[in-house]
Amino acid sequence: MAELLDVQHRDPGSRARTAVLRLAHGEVRTPAFVPLATKGVVKGIEPHEVAALGYDMVLGNTFHLFLTPGHELVAEQGGLHEFMRWSGPIITDSGGFQVFSMGHGTVADEIKGRAPTGADRAGAILSIEEEGVRFRSYIDGGERFMAPETSMEVQAALGSDVALAFDECTPFHVDRDYTERSTERTHRWLERCLAWQDAHGRADQVFYAISQGGVHEDLRRGSTRVVAGSRAHGVAIGGSLGAEKAQMYEVVGWATDELERVAPGKPRHLLGIGEIDDLVRGVELGIDTFDCAMPTRLGRHGMAIVPDPERRWRVDLTKGRWKHAREPIMDDCPCPACAGGYSRAYLHYLFGARELTALRLVTLHNLSYVARLMADLRAAVAAGTLAEAAAAVRAGASPRA
Ligand SMILES: [Zn+2]
């Protein structure tokens, strides 16, 4: 069997690497950003458009698809790939984050784009026990139960290429003692996920464990060693990574430092992180894949990604200052919105008129920007010029790919 992660280039000045991640439905060129198809759709656009932008993989969500339309229905329809008409690889989040967001509320994290949506918050957690979590569905108010085995069963029914372990997503505002107990439970749940995989796992699905441990160095390093040393095929870095970027980079750095030692050949996914500067730093820290709501969610709210570090790489097209602007979002962008010649004035007007095409066009632009950035970073690692490329992005250079 071919290697799961075929590492091709290593950056001499950092932990960055390029690789080909070989999955049942195709290859993912890494480092890669993975757009969210939370409910089985990248909101507003079709799978062939996602592929045309340069994406190899999308992320579906176990929690949402479990509640509606239900994994049995998706399986009956031929699995998630067939149901949503995406033929490439799919990674599924385990549902742990969404389940625990209901209990931990809006403090789930401060800087991650993985924050719960309004719909998530409408649900309610009823009990968290060793066996699993009982909660009220935001769809119909009915009582539901999710355990590690439930999450594995749902992900197998969906037929994703990569399944994630069911973890407790430890929030930021808890003490060290809680984080330690929660991380230990995540490790016990990992064993149950692995036992389920051994007994019922699909041959065409790989399984990633999730590192927790919050922002405590010994807990984060310890959790990363435990999950990396398990039988899981890959590792995702989850939970609270801190209240600010400097802390997040430090925490991710502890995790990838352990991964280099314990399991250098296993793929690494960073959950819920995807701002432009975070992607650059994440690549330097040795992350292979990222997912985040940021590019698509911002796009739906009229925020376009632009090479402007001073303004966190974004421009708000809903602002009145664009009412008469003839220029596109970016002059040198090949996306359907910019290459199509749509002006900022037109997009501003469409957002004001609540026209759906506005959401589509800015989503396409944002996803195009991030895809080209990742292509640039891969090319730079391969050419041995990552330090220069990263400095250029941080100084406000446009993607070149
Ligand atoms: Zn564009």
C-alpha cells in the first residue's frame, strides 16, 4: 500500500514540508487549506467550482449531518461524496467541538473561526458523562446522544476519507485541573474510537486522533505524545490554543515539536485556524492541512480578503465608501468576481440589496485567494524560498499562483 503521506520537500529553516496525502478519493497536495462543507455544501457554490479554485479536499461535519438529514439517509443516498456530488477527498469533523460548544457556550474559543453558529447555540447540553454527551437537538428539540462510538458510526456511514476522533473540545476559560481531566477523558475516548475502528472501520477511511491539553505546555505536549503514539493514522490539533496569536503559535509549536519526534510521518491537521497570517505561520510550524470558516463566512458577510496586513487582510464591501468604486476587489486576481470585472460598487450595491450573487462572488474570491496563497507556500517550500515568501505575504504581497 502506498504511503498515506508522501513527504516531498522540507524547508531547511522551519518545520514546513510539502507532501502528497493519498486518500481513497484522491490526492491532497499539502500544505493545503480545506474549505468547509459543514452541512454537505460549501455555502453558495458548487463542488466543481471548489475544485476549479484549486482545492483537493473539503470538510463535512458529523454533528450537523447527524441531526439533519441523518447519516442513515446520506448512506442510503450512496454516501456523502455521491450525495453532495464531490468526488475528491472529504474529512469529517467528529462533532465533539459542536456538542461541547453548546455546553461551553460562546467561550469555546476566542480567536478560532470554529466558533459556534447561532444554530449551534440554540441547542442545549443535558449531560456530559464518561459514556458520552446527551443534548437537545437545535433542529427539532429532541433529545440526542453522542458517544465516541456514535461519532465513528456516523462518519463511517458518511463515508469520509478521513474520520476524526470524538474529543472533548476543552474551552479557554477553564482551569488547569479541568483541562487535565478533560484531556484524559479525550484519551480514553480515543481508545474507544480505535476499538470501534478495529472492529468496524472501513478500509477506505483513515482515522486521525485529536491532541488536546489547552495552553498548558506539559498537558499539550503530553496529549500530543499520547495521540501521536496511538494507532491513529494522523493527528489533528484541537481545543483551546490561546487567547491571542502569539500564544496560539507557541501552543501549535509545542504540538508539532512532539509530532516531529514521535510520529514525523503522520499527517497533521490544525482544526479551525485559517487567517492569512495564521496559515503562513502554521505552514512554518509543520502543519499539513487546515480548515476554517473564515474565508467563506467572511465572504457571506461582505468581507473580501485583500493583501492588507494592516487591516487583517480584509476589506468590508458593505461600507458606504465603496458606493462609487469602479475597481474590482483586486486588480491582479483571476477569480470569477475580479476577472469577471465586477466592481466594488456593484458588489456593495448587491450586498445592500441582499442579492445572493454577492455572497457567491465574494466567497469565490476569498476561496481563490486562500487557494493561491497555499499554492505559493507549497511552491516556496519546494524551491527552498519559504522565508522570503512568508516575509512577502506578511508585508502585503498578493498571491502569485
Ligand atoms: Zn478575486
